Amino acid sequence: MESEPLEILYEDNHCLAIAKPSGVASAHFQGEDETLDRLVKEYLKDKYKKPGKVFLGVVHRLDKPVTGVLMFARTSKAAARLCEQFREGTIEKTYWAIVEGIVPRDAGTLEDWLRKNPDTRRVDVLEPQTPGARQSLLHFQRRGMHGDLTWLEVRPQTGRTHQLRVQLAHHGHPIYGDARYGSVRTFGDGIALHARSLTFLHPVRYEPITLTAELPKAWRSRFAAVLHEAKR
């Protein structure tokens, strides 16, 4: 990871966003592994020659194998306001996913009830109103198909742990490379789920900002056929 510089998508005095690579955790807890919040702190400390500790607010996370837009806050005020937007669901998130199998519908909505299982480290789909289960909604559009793969654009309405991975797999279309939820393929150290864009209100200026992350190179080589079909 040290050999690859951070790809900065947006930076000002209040927030900073990067294009997250696969295989790296968004933030640390107590572990010693390299994490992106630590790398961003090092970047800020070096760039601005800051003495002492650098503040960085973790306002959301992407799963370790996922790529795409990842945002941080540079002040406590920005962190509180961005966290509130994520909590209230006013931030618009768009993901791209390559899933196994042909999705028959052009577009649709999936609704499930999810609960995290601490013993298996998986998220389970349960019956509605099951104690501890939370309603989970996502909307999808089909962008392309080739062979037995489908390219989906997904917009989650709720923000549950592993939500997109679990719901798509439960409905018969695991994300390519996601062995934890039933994929039979491998995709390096990642899965074919990409946080394509994020639209939020700037925490100080209150203007809408949309950030977009380009597809990783691995997608362009592995999924060239399905991406090409979508352009036709």
C-alpha cells in the first residue's frame, strides 16, 4: 500500500475524499494493520507540516474488499454535520456491482430484514419484524449483461452492514468475488462492488457536491465484455 499514493477526489479545509482501493480497511480500531484513515492522517501531516496529532473524522466506511468514494472530515464540526447526513439518509450513494447470473428486470427494489450474526461475522436475512432485524431497502437498475454476468447500478435507501452484498446474494445474484456471500469466483483481494458516487451537502457552505470515482483497472480488464455491452 505504501507504494501507491492516495488518490484524492476532493479536499478543502473541512472535508477530504479519496478513491478507496480494494483490500485495505477504511478505519482502524485497535489493530496494527495499515488503514486508510491512518494513511490520510499521514498525508495531511506531511502536506501541511502539522505538529502533533492530526484530526480526522471517520464519517462512514466501505467494506475492506470494496472500492470507490470514501469521505473523511477534517474538523469536528464537519464530522458532526456529515455524520448527521449519513444517519438521516440524506446523502445519495450510488454503487456499481457486477453480479453472478442474469438479472431479468431492467429495474426494481429489494426489501429485506437484516441482522448481524456476531458468531459467523455474516449478516443474515430474517423474517420481517424479527427481533434485532432491521428493514433494508435498495433500488437497482440494470446497466449491462454478458454471459452469466450482470452489471447493476444500485442505490441503497438504508445503510446496513454488508447490505448490498447480502441482499443481492439473497435474491440469487451474489457479487462477483464475494465468497462470504456465495460467489464462486475470485477477484484478487476485492469484490466487484464499487462506490461510484456520493452526493452530500457541504458541511459549512451547504451546497450540494457530487464526487465520482473512476472504475479500478481490474474492472476494465476482468469485465471488459459486460462493460462494453452496456455501451451498445
